[in-house]
Amino acid sequence: MIDTDPLTRYADSFGYAREIQQPWGGLANVLDWCKTELTDGAWRWQLVEIANGVDPGRYIFYFDSDRDCCAFSLKWG
């Protein structure tokens, strides 16, 4: 299936993915970094499991380029 809306792309339309865990409130730092360091419009994220006071949240980040995926992995992996 071809997804024509760049804001609602399907996960399988991205070439790379990376799952991370972040504590409550930690996702904001990740998103701020992504907005300044990654190619604009070429990445998305998905909530897998929400963080609570005890367990970290799980998130999957999707990327179009190996460069963005590698930079993200080095910073947050």
C-alpha cells in the first residue's frame, strides 16, 4: 500500500527502525534532539508502552536514512 500523506506514513514505508526505552518525562529530550539533529520529515515515532513511575516507556523510532538511524542509535541506543 502506498501512503501519500507524509504525516501518517505506515511503519513499513521507512527503511530503518530502532526501539528505545525512556523513563517518565524522558521522551521530551529525545524528541527535541530528533527535531534538531535528524532530517526534517524523514522520521517518526510510535508509542509501544507508556512510561509510569516504575517502568520506562517503550518507543519505536522510524527513519528513512541509515545516517539518521545510526546517529539516533549512537545517541539513544
